[in-house]
Amino acid sequence: MPIFSNIQEIQAHTDVSVGIFFEAVKPIIEEVHIQYLSSVLPLPLYNTLANIDPNNDAVSNIYKELRKKLQAAMAKLIVANYATKSEVSLTQSGLQRTESTERKSGYRYQTAAFVKTYKSAGLAMLDQLLQYCVANATAIDEWKNSEQYKSYSLLLIKNGTEFTQLLHLPHPQLTYQKLAIEIEDVEQILMPKMFGNNYGIYKKRMSVNNLSIEEEALLKPLKKAVAYAAMTRAIPKLSLSVDAEGIISIGMEDNRTKENSKTDSHTLEKYQRNIESTALEYLDIAKNQFSAIVAANTNNAYNTEPVAIPKLKLIDNIALKGTIGI
């Protein structure tokens, strides 16, 4: 049984029109799985959820709930992907808009807003799905034995909802996707430089819920430091796009708001320096708390050999030149 067998199952989680044929949507189901799910949800778990019968009493309630959350996330992401493709069709004469005198396509800014809303909602549901997997890991063999679970459990900041509680984001799920690589780099490169191999020990203890009261208290400044450091590194990258044609500035598609989307280099640099300053302050707080934990070494878990802490700088002294859309 596929994850969706008819258009009604997609409609149950979205505002899809009854006029959409399921055959037109089917190719996008696999696209969404590859684009959004393959890296975070184990394939054996996806296949299990796609093939269970939710009406079978022998299926556990946990797996039924997982299937429901998976369908909700995928339905919204399918609609987001389908919306952009449905406005044009490829014919022998090339691309043509799919509209008539009676039915007009939405304006570009309306389509962009619609797609962003559904994509953000779909990613938020995907976050809920992953959190549900973590909370019920002992009952989900395909999850607890997967590489995805190991990677997810070691992340300090696991999703956009958690990130925006540390540093506000207007579209947390969408922005977190773009920040994820920077967060990983900060955790794997910057933090070990700051704390030595004891940081790896700390994260392993965190991943198995084995932290003391003092170690729990360290989580907040550590997460704050990672969030601000990742944003510091990401600011120029969030403003640029790299593709086969080179590096281009990202701006709003709607000409009416395009001018408002530009930030001059001085303002951008000032904002980046402010974020960097906050990151370094939280790193200093975390360093002091962590040093006290290691010195006490109450549980004999840490290496008490002194570690030389380098003087950190997250960005260089070269001002960004030109105008960058942010």
C-alpha cells in the first residue's frame, strides 16, 4: 500500500481542490520523499509506514500515528511542489501557462506566498514526526537502529522550532534548512576547538540522557552560542545563491517589494558583527560553566588535562562589498 492511494488522502491534510487528478500528483510524491525525507527518515521506516494498513487492529497505535504525521507532512510538501509546476505545461511549442479566459493563474507573488506557507507547514509537521520518533524510539525498531537517529540525537539544535526559541526566525522551518549545514560546522569544528575532546564526551552523555544537573544547565548557553555562531557564518550565504550560472544575489521576486529586500553592506556588516558579539559572549559563559564541570569531574567522565582555549573570531575584518539582498 503506497503512502497515498488517492487524492482524498492528500485533501485530508490540505486545501487541495477536488479538481486535481491523483495521477497528476503521483510523480511528485517520490520527489518529496527524495527531497525532504530521504536524509532524515530511515528508508525501512518509510517503507513500513507506506505499507501498513491503518485500519488493521494488529498495527500498533504508535505506527498509526507515525503514518498520520508522515502523511500530513508529505501532503503539504506535495502541494508546495505541485503549485509551481501546475501553472505551466510543456507542449510541442514549449512552456505554456495553464490558464483560460475564465480561470486565471495567480500572480507570481501570490504563488510564492502560497508555496512558502505550505512548505513551512510541511517542514513543521516533519519536525513533529521526528520528535515523535525520538519520544517513542524504544518502540520503533527502524528508527532506533538507524544512522539518522544517531545523527539526530547528537544535534544540539534539532529543528527550526527549537532554533527560533534561541534566535528569532520569521520562517523557522525554512530558514533552519538553510542554517543546518552551518550549525553542523559550528558543532563539529568550532565547539571541539573551544572545549577539546571533552565536548564529544558531553554530547555522547547528552544523546543518552545521562546529564547531571550542572550539565543540563550548560545546554542553554551552549545552544545559544551555536545558534548565534551559525547565524554569523550564514548571513552572507543566506543572501546569495550558487548555481551553474555563478553566484547571484537573492531578492524578492515581486518587483513591488524588491527594493525593500536589499541591505547595504554597512548595515549587513553591522548586523553580522552584533550577532558575532553575542555568540562570543555565550561561548564565554559556556566555557566557564564547562570548565567548572570538568574540574569537579564528579562522574569521572571527563579528561581533566588542561586544554589551551584559542582566541576565537567567527568572521574576518574584510567588509562585505556591494549591496546584498537579505
